[in-house]
Amino acid sequence: MSEAAVLRSTMTDRATITREAWNGTAWERVVAYEGLPCALSRAPQTPTASITGLWEEVPECQGQMSLFVPRDTVLQAGDRAEIRREGQVLLGICSAALPYPSHGVARFFLTEVKAA
């Protein structure tokens, strides 16, 4: 089994990626990827996401994770991601993806966690 196939088997999360695009007259948010296989990862030395706005109706959070995607995925800085995993929806902003021969990886800046 190739390295890309092994990594792809770990991508059990699913993402919808949106970005701003010019339609000729105005900027609009468009879906770049839907149902994209991916894997979120947090290095052991990375602090757990911290909750902000604790007393608000919908608490927000802050945190950084790595987002692993298939190698042909092109993420742009500022893309918005909605990632579904294990009964949760994680919302955040992506960096540009760094391409590797077997996968791509981007930083994911977590802003909100909701129940799926």
C-alpha cells in the first residue's frame, strides 16, 4: 500500500471548504470542496482550544490544528472550513495548503465548535 493510500485511510473527517470569489460584479462565497476527506490533528505540545465568550449564547473558541488533506487539494489562505467529526462540527479558517507527494497540510484556526 502506498504512503498516500495509508494517509488517505486516516482521513475520516469530512470538510466543506468555502472561499471568496469574484463573479464579475461582486465578491461572493462559493463552495470549493464539499465532503472532502480530511484529518484534523493537534500536536501534543499544542494547547487545547480555549473557550472565549463563555457567557455568550454560543461560546466561541480559539485553537490551532493541522488539517491533512488529499494531495491534489488546493487550499488558499483565508478559506473557511466546516469540518464534521465524531458528532461535532468544527468551524475555522485555513492557511494555504503545503503540498507533499502523498498529501497536503494546512493550519486550521478553530473558531467555533457545534454539535452535529
